[in-house]
Amino acid sequence: MANQDDTFKKVIAHAKEYGYIFQSSEIYDGLSAVYDYGQNGAELKKNIRDYWWKSMVQMHQNIVGIDAAIFMHPTTWKASGHVDAFNDPLIDNKDSKKRYRADVLIEDYAEKLLQKAQKEITKAAKRFGDSFDEEQYKTTNPRVLGYLQKREDILARMGKSLGNEDLVDVKALIEELEIADPETGSKNWTDVRQFNLMFGTKLGASAETAMDLYLRPETAQGIFVNFLNVQKTGRMKIPFGIAQTGKAFRNEIVARQFIFRMREFEQMEMQFFVQPGEELKWYEYWKETRLKWHLSLGLGEENYRFHDHDKLAHYANAAADIEFNFPFGFKELEGIHSRTDFDLKAHEEHSGKKLKFFDPQRNESYVPYVVETSIGLDRMFLAVFSKALQEETLEDGSSRTVLKLPNILAPTKVAVFPLVKKDGLPEIAQQIVDDIKWDYTVLYDEKDAVGKRYRRQDAAGTPFCITVDHETLENQTVTLRERDTMKQKRIKISDLQSILSEELSIKKWLN
Ligand code: ATP
């Protein structure tokens, strides 16, 4: 645990030191769970957003993107169920005065059981060597079976109690499992209560006429209320999708995990409208397609896993998370939800407008079913950034800090250095910058020894460095150095563009 904490602390410190993430209004001591993206962070965030948009919108002829407002008519949130049911179960520790999400405490307990089972399996694998059959061991070893069964029982009971609004049983479960405050070890808990996560605000100049509004807690509803506008003006035929990225706001109860859980964050969501009865087929399709998108970034297949929900939201008939191995363990990164016709039907009821699709082949109108993919942009940022940050020991025994961001997402793609600040080398380097900047983010640096400049770019995540030296004057070649391998090769300046476009082709990454 101490190890995980250290890794996470390093991630946070590095993000600040290299201009990725700052605490919001830091000069006033910050604002809890609100963060600003610095010069490199803004680029990385934009690149992740573009990578998503490209694959979801541009690569699908039947998906279009919109940009709906953050403010929406307040009835939207009545219809969506957020006014009545967008709650988290909270529990306070009476001794430490710390507040927790009751469901998260229980889920963390269940995760520990899984880890215990995993440990037994790893131990047995070592003992049995090549003849080890993991599947057989998992299904026959009593200790492993015990852990897994207990985990399943706990999650099922929690799902049932939360579904029935039985908060007394949620508390009973915490007590039965003897779950303690993770920070102090105290088991002196209050009752579990529901807490609505929406931020309220007011629209209008005078107090009497002002209208109560909410800051949107998800971007999805902006898509649902525009379903007909987009379907008609875009002449969309089912199945089709509407995507959008944008800010969402939640008054999170516990927000102590950097940009993993923020009060103001950004979502990238896509609602896919399908014929009723076909939703589970599309649900499987989107689970697979979204996982493929994640794997395309090369952060390691072992860092992802699916988690099927036991506790379904009020609108869903199937739901799964793609979980990622964050510095603090596997946690939700993206949700794929089969939302049925819940949202469109609810908006029909509350608005009195028909939100149906006329299917010319079947010659009938129906309210489409919806499969949603929903990912937090900031959470994706944390996934990429934390996996990319590595300490390496080099052959000569020295060490380097390197941010191995997927090249396609790196804020600065190329850094150009003159070996020395004289003999016409800076001018050539500047000329290279001017040529490349049309296509890639590029940085010029002439300060310090070139080795130090390489290290600076390694830590900032820049995949390629180009050095102009005296040989350049003779034969128009430069050194191209790669961040990950630290390999250097001599190339012609005239070949630079084609080499970079090969390395940084989005087609290659997404394919
Ligand atoms: P959690 O269980 O972690 O609270 P959730 O199930 O409420 O998340 P969804 O409502 O499904 O989350 O939101 C979709 C995605 O939005 C999540 O997978 C996550 O990536 C992101 N997200 C949700 N809440 C936050 C937050 N407070 N800060 C950052 N990202 C968030």
C-alpha cells in the first residue's frame, strides 16, 4: 500500500512539475477536487479528446457529434431521474469525522478478497511450475473458492440493498464485515444516508423571478433532448449514434484521489439508438469496440478488465465498466450501459413531445433503445499519465525519469536542438521548427548540454528529439533520437517529414 501511495504521489508531483496539472486557484490554497490543466496538460487532454472523437465520430458514418449547453431546462433532471435518484450512500466515521461512500467501502473490501484469491493462485503457480492449471485450481481449491464466493455474496447483497433503498442493511453489512475507517481504523460509524450529487444554481436577475437550475451531472441528457433535432436534420437511420464531449459537475462526497474523482470534470459520451430487442447485441459490440480503442494506445492489456454491474442504475438492463489499473488499483475508467428506452420515454412524458423514430422498413414508429458509452476524459488522462511515468535504470547505472506517453497523445511531438549556440546551427534548427510546426507541436531548446536537454524532454513526454550539429552543415543530416529506446539515428532533413508522418499517423494507431 505504501508503495502504491508513493507511486501516486510521484504522479501528482510530476504532473505539477512539468506543467500538466495544477490545483485550481492554488494561490488561495486551492479548491477541493477541482484542478486546472497547464500548458502540457491542456495539449494532452485535447489529444485524448481528439483521439476519442476521431474514432467515435469521424470513423463511423452513422455517428455524429454535437455540443449541447451545460445549462438545461430543470425539468430535464426530473425526467432523467437525477432529482429523485442521483444519490450516493454516504457514511461518516464518528471518531475521525471522515466521510465515505458506503458502497466504495464495501467494494474495496470485496477487492481485497479478490487480491487474496489472486495471491493464492500466484503462490500455487510457483509451487506447481509448468504443470499448473490455473482454471482447475480456481474452481477446486477451497480457499480460493471461499474468497471468490464471499466476494460475490457481498457484492450481490450490497446490490440488492441499494436497489431496494435498504440503507439499514448497507450499514449492517459494513458492521458484519468489520470494515474500518481506512485512515484511522475506527469502526464507529453513523447510519448510511443518501446524498444528492447535483449542484444547484439560479438563472435570472431578480430573486423573485429567478429559476432554479442544475449544472449538468452528465452530458448524456443534452443528447437525449436533441434526439429528434439530430435525427431529422441529419436524416439519421437507426442504428445511429450521437456523441459529445463536455463538462459535467457532481458534488462528490469523497474526492481525495486527484483527477480520478473531481467535482468539475469532462465526459466523452456516445448514445447509440437501436431497434428495441437489439440492444444487447449492440451492448456487446460497444463493449468490445471500446476495449479495442483502449488497447490501441499500448498501455498493456493486463491493465484493463471488465466489471459487470451487480447494482444496475434505475435506467439500465445491462451495464459494465472497463476498469483500469490505476496507481491505487483497478477502478472504473469507462461505463457501457444498455439504457433501454428509459430516457426518451421519460422525456416524452415530461415534455409531451413524441420522441419516436419512424422505421420505413417496418412501417411503424417506436421509441428507440439506447446503448451508451461514457468515459471521463480526466480519468483517461490519469490512466495514460500514470502508466506512462516510469523510472528507468540505464546500462551505465544512472537513472532517468521518462514519461512514455503514447506518441500520438504527447503534447509536444518533436523538440529541436542546435548542438551549440553558434556556427549557424541555431538558424538551421529554427528553420526545421518552422517547417514542422504546420503539422506537429514542436519546441526549440538551446539551453544546457544536449544530454540534459534530452532528459528534460524524456520527463516531459516528448517522443522525438532532433539535434543539429556540425555534420549538418556538411551533408544536411540531423540526429533523430527516440524517447523510449534512446536510440539515435542519422537522417536527412529532407526525410524528416515522411518519418514523422509515419510514426505519428493516427490511421496506424487506430487500426
Ligand atoms: P463512480 O462509480 O466512479 O462514481 P459513476 O459510475 O458514477 O462513477 P458514470 O456516471 O457512469 O460514473 O460516469 C461515466 C464516466 O465519467 C465514469 O466512468 C468516469 O470515467 C467519469 N466520471 C464520473 N464521475 C467522475 C468524477 N467525479 N470525476 C472524474 N470523472 C468522473
